[in-house]
Amino acid sequence: MFRSHILKAAATGVAAILALSACGAGTSTGSAETIKVGALAVPAGDMLKHVQRELAAKEGLTVDYKEFSDYNTPNPAVSDGDIDANLFQNTTFMETYNKASGKDLVSVGKVYLPPMALYSNNVPSLEELPDGASIAIPNDPTNESRALKLLASKGLIEVSDNPITLKDVKANPKNLQFTEIENASLPQALNDKDAAIVTLAFALPAGLSADKQLLVEGKDSAYYNVLAVKAEMKDDPRVQKLYKILTSQDMKDFLQTKFKGLVIPAS
């Protein structure tokens, strides 16, 4: 009989442990999943902070945002597994990185366009840009190509079919004087240049406003920024949830309110 009581107590204890385990598993399953995402502070950092505060919980997601200050480090951070995804680049930039590094980052999809524009502190309009004007442009292959195409779109220069550097300028009727500068320094170049081509990620923090734009990319641009991950992460549920949030109507409304049309959401 004593033995019977022992067996009964043991069985009860096992049942209790199993019940507690079941409750613990249920709590774990229902908790938010975390994804680590890197971006420059503006505008993608603002977008991810908005996701953190207002949108992620609805999708059972927690966003761990890491801020970067340049274009060179977010891709290695994804490749090395320090973060799960990044949001700062277009597919051309990503493919250039893959080719140079032998990595396999892929695009989950387009999210937003941070328009590149020609800014000036002194020249009031494109028509008044003087012959021989000094212009600073980005020095990395992707954004330099993009800048040359932007200038060519208004006939300021003529370029080859796929321009990459200044060597691909075929005609320069206004004798524009170009200086190649690292992206983050381009806003400061406006202090001693007639104009500079700056991407929005660096224009906004520098206080460059639309009224200083002489020329700007439109919605038909091929340079929308994408959510990028390693190839094996593309179908990860956390990645898909984040992409759904980033392309939602809630995010489009946030971009319009925050940036007044300067940041263009992917349609």
C-alpha cells in the first residue's frame, strides 16, 4: 500500500511537470519573434523605429534596430550574421557588393525610393547653373553611375549606355567641373561647390530641403531601396512579416506625414 502511494505521487508529479512544460511551450510559441535589422538613420532608421513602436507587435514581431553611419558596413554585417537584414541600398549596389565579396545577398523586395537630387546653396534653378559650374558627385560606382544618369536626363552631359565613372562622359557642353567625393561628405561640399548630387539618406540629416533641389529623380527611378538578406533567409517568416509591415498602408501614411513626399514608397 505504501508503495502504491509512492507510485501515485510520482505519477502526479510527472503529470504536473508535463502540464507546466506544456504551458511553457505555449507561452514561447505565442511570444514575439525577434529580427535584427540594420539601416542608416534617415529615412530607413526612422521607418524601423516606427515599426518598433507602432506596427511590429500586431504581427507578433520584435525589431532590433542597429544604426549604421555609412554604406560600407551594413552588408558585411548581414553576411557575417551580426544582423538578419538591412534596409539602405538598391539592387545595383547590392549586386556590386555580391560580385566584389563573393556573397549571396538577395532582395526581398522594393520598399522605398530615397531620391537622389542635385542641390545648391547658391544657384536658384537648373536653368541658371553657370557654364563651368563646380559639381560634387558620389565616388562609389553605383551612386556615381546614378548621378551621371541623372545629369544626362536633362541634357547637362551625354554619357555611354551604362556610365560608371567620369570616363563615360561623352559630351560636357557646359564644361561642368566634377569632383568625386564620398557620399557622407557631399552635403558639406556645398560650402565650396556650386552644386552637389546627394542621396536623401545624407541630404535629410544635413537639412537640405526641396527648395534647394535643382534636379531630382522621379517615381520611375530604378533605384528603390530594398530589404536585403542572405539567400537562405528570404522566406524566413520574420523577414516576410517585416516586409509586409514596411510596404503596408500604415507605413505609406507614416512616410507622407514624416517626410512630406520626399521619400517615395514602393507601390
